[in-house]
Amino acid sequence: MLKGIIFDVDGTLVDSNDAHAESWVDTFAEAGYDVPYSAVRPLIGMGADKLLPKTIGVSSESEEAKKGRS
């Protein structure tokens, strides 16, 4: 019998912002970009459409960004 459900909106029960930032840093590194954690961390919570231009200077609608979606 189901007694309850725990639903966590990002940051409510578990603060995952640091892990999210580290994931972006790792992803950038795999794509050949050296973006420091300190540049990414304050941007967590923004969508990629805001984060990509502020970190690597490309629009989320650019061909380069679209390659990562496939």
C-alpha cells in the first residue's frame, strides 16, 4: 500500500544546484570549452537559452547548441 509520495522541486528538499553546475562544467569540458565552476554556479536556475550565451557566447538556437540536442 502506498503511504506517501515525496515530490522535490529542485532546491526544496535537496539542494542540487552545485551538482547541476558541476554537470554543466563537465559538459562544457567534453565539448572543448574551459568554463570554470565559478562562472556557471551563479547562472544555475536560468535556462540554457540564457546560460549558453553568458558562458560560451553562443545562442541556444545556434547550430553548435543544436548539435547537443540530437
